[in-house]
Amino acid sequence: MSRNVANVFISHVHEDDSRLGALKSLMANNGLHVRDGSINSDKPNAAKNEAYIKSAILAPRIQWAGTLVVLISPQTKQSEWVNWEIEYAQSLGKRIVGVWDHGAANCDVPDALDTYADAVIGWQGARVIDAIAGKINNWETSEGALREPRQIPRYGC
């Protein structure tokens, strides 16, 4: 029996490290085994230099991944690292998928995710997999409803 496999980078705040296993299990239980390139407490790094961390640790892992998955929690919006990871993935043309964590009910999201997400979906395994595969390209609330259209300011030249 063959399994579907995807290389992803799960962008998250370290306070949410304990949720990575649940997210990977959610996908595995729905037929997708993910290889995650993100840094977490299971595979920490001791580097302190921000430029080194970005260029030598995070960038190669995001380059390797086919999709950047953002685990959305109330703390995610404040993370400069998550915003950087999203912007870097965008610069590489990577697919960017946001997943609402339990308890995140429509909290604020990182600015870069708001700008660049290809899809944002709730905590539903089959939908997460379809979003990673590019079959879902919507922005959904944590309850699964489509997000209200945003007011985007337009300026004349």
C-alpha cells in the first residue's frame, strides 16, 4: 500500500510546539504522511545570530518544502519569525496554507499570511490535505465558512 507523502515546513511559534504532532497526525489519519522541515523542541538549534538562523537554518528547509503550512494560534500574529518564513516562502513561489488551530477561533493572523496565503482552512484533515494539494484556494474562518470579502483601499495614480 503506497502512502502519499509531502514535504512541508510548518511555520509556528514555539509555544505551539506541542500542537505539531496533532497536526501531523490529523494529516496522517487522512492519508498524507508529511515530512516537516520546521525547527521545534524535538530538533532544536542553539544558534543565536538571526542572519545565520535565517540563511543557514530556515531558508534551506523552506526551499526543500513544497508547501509552507502556518499553524494559526492567538500567538502567531506577533511572531516576526513566522512573518519572515511566510514572506520568504512567497519569494520562492511556495504554496502557503494557513490552518486554524483549536482555540484559535478567528484570531488575528500574521500580516504576511493575510497578504500571501493561498488557502486558510479549519482543523479538518481532508481539507488540510486538499489545501496543500492546491485543490482548495479559499480563505475560510475557523468554523469553515468563507471569509467575508475584505475592504482593500484603492488609490488613484
